Amino acid sequence: MKHAIEYLSCVDILMRKDAEEFHPIFAPYIYGISRVQIGGGRLGGDGSIGSWAAAGVMKYGSIFANKDDCPPYGKDIARKWGSKGPDVKFIEVGKKYLVQSAAKVKTWDELVAGLANGYSCTVASNQGFEMTPGSDGYHDPSGSWAHQMCIYDYCLLDQEHVYIANSWGDVHGVVKNPGTGEEMPRGTLKVKRKTIE
């Protein structure tokens, strides 16, 4: 969800041409509000639910990782906020930065239309992937990941596919855009349409 909001923010800044600055989003805040404020603390252990994260950022917004006395990122703060929720002072800040809407995407065409209009799309599923692209340049499905990621772009050249931002850092190999040859951001999965469907 953090990646989705950041991509949405960048598109908003570019389309409105406002004199705004980009600020990275603090992921533990979203984690906390999804599990506690929306989920009511019903989950034990780690993890959350994608629809709770969407509801959370629409009701409680997000906070910036580099402003308003935000604590440093770390697993301890994520676990604390995931158990008890963010401090009230951060929730008051977050409410200033609400995501206005979210919609459930059910088809490839809906996904492409949303991306083409400047929206990003999270995917919270159990689908895992090969860690690096195969000889054809795509990440094939493999195993199960109970994990939320962000679909941020699509390509209709070559074989139709999407680009998915994962939060695990530089672990997915080099992915290039077939139209431009440009290297996509590290941590990107390149996934075929049939897998997404």
C-alpha cells in the first residue's frame, strides 16, 4: 500500500502541476491502522489484509516517513503499531492526507484502465513468484506468498504484462521495459497477463 500511495502521489503532483514535494510514506502507519483501527485487533502474529489497508488509508490517511517526528523505520515500531495502533498524534496527522477512493479491480481491462488513468493497484494474494526473471524476462508464478504488492505500470508491447513493486529490496533481478530498454526500479517483478488474470 505504501508503494501505491507513493505512485499515486507522484502522478497527482505531475498532473496537477502543483508546487508540491514528494515525501516517502511510512509503512508501519498503514500496517497499524489496517490491523487495529480497521481490523479491530482480530489478527494475531504478523500480517494484515489488503482490503483493511485500503479502508485504513481512506479513513485515516498516511503519514510521511521524513516529517512530523515520525520514528525511524524498523520491525519493532511495525510490531508495536501493528499490535496497539499508531499514537493518536500520528493519526491526527494522517487524517490530513486521505486517499479519496479505492475500487476492487476484477478484470485485466479494469486494471489497465486504472493504471492508464494514473492509479496504482495493490494486489494482496497468496501468489508467489520466481525470485528472478526467467530466460524470457518474466517472473513466473511459484509457491505462495501471503503478501501485498503494488502493480504500478503495464505494457501492451511484447507479451502483455505488468510491473509489480515488491518491498523486499533488490532481490528480483534486472527488469527492462521492452519499448524503451529502460531499467525498471529495483524490486520490480515483470508478470504476464495470464498470471495476473
